[in-house]
Amino acid sequence: RPWTALDLRDGGLDSTAGLLVACVIGAELTRRHAALRRPLLVSTLAGIGLWLGGTLMLQAFAPPHAPLPELSVRRLDGSELPLRSFQGKPMVVNLWASWCPPCRREMPALGAMQARRPDVAFVFVNQGESSVVVQGFLKAQGLEMDNVLLDAAGQLGKRTGSVGFPTTLFYDAQGVLRFRHV
């Protein structure tokens, strides 16, 4: 399915290649049309400034290398489990909700990756919904995944500084946050 490479929502675009193509197209347009030189230069500089400013803001406000929070979550059967019990191998923590359309789109891909990578702990922490709602969602979507947990109060999202759903946190084997994808 090569057309999925154009799906911007799931990281299907290579930003370096996209930037290179945009520069080539911009250079060709300015070579052919002198009237476009100034507007293209101004918009390019504004875009670079906005991108750079946004990147710096994200880095400034995101806790880089934060440890995995001390927090207990619930299994779908209601029993409690410390989140740190998954520590010891690389861990992917996905914060999601069944009402969130991007969450619903990415769950099958994350479930497939969980099946392919037993060397990585995949943990799916639902934010703010009940066990009945989550089990109904998983059944309706035909998803069979391990480590689907509940955080009814949304504490994990608050403690990790997550600003929206889905948020995927990548921890190393020592429980240190290495990357965040919103």
C-alpha cells in the first residue's frame, strides 16, 4: 500500500525529503517568476521561524529524560498494578481514549507492533473511561491486546505533561523517558 506514505497523521511523510522537494520547487518558481521571489522568501523565513520557535518551545516545556512516574493503574478486571512493573525492557506507553478519532486509528497498528515485538513492553493506558467502555470498544474494534490498563483520574497524563490524545511515550529499560509523540 504505497499510498499510505502520504498519510501525514501517522508519520508517513519524511520531513527531510519534503523540505528538500519544497526548496527545489520554490527555487524553480523564483527562477521563472521574479515577482514571486519576495513573497516566497518572506513566507519561507516566516515558516522557518515558526517551526524553530515551536520546536524550541516544545523542548523547553517537555520534561526531557523524566523518569516513569510512580503510579498504580487498574487492569480491566479491576486489580491494581504499579506502572513500574513493566520496567526492565524498553517500554511504549500509549495514552488514549475510545472517543478520540486518532487514537482509534492508531490502535490496530500499535496492537500489531505489540504482537511483533515481544522484546518491548507495550502498555495502553486508557484515560478517564470505565472498564465497561474500554472492553466494549476493544470488542467492537476486534482488538486483542495485552496490557490494556485504566487510569480513571487521568493521573498519568497529568504527571507526564501530556497535552492531548493520543500521546505515546517511549521509555528505555531503566524507565527514563527518551521520546514523546503526540
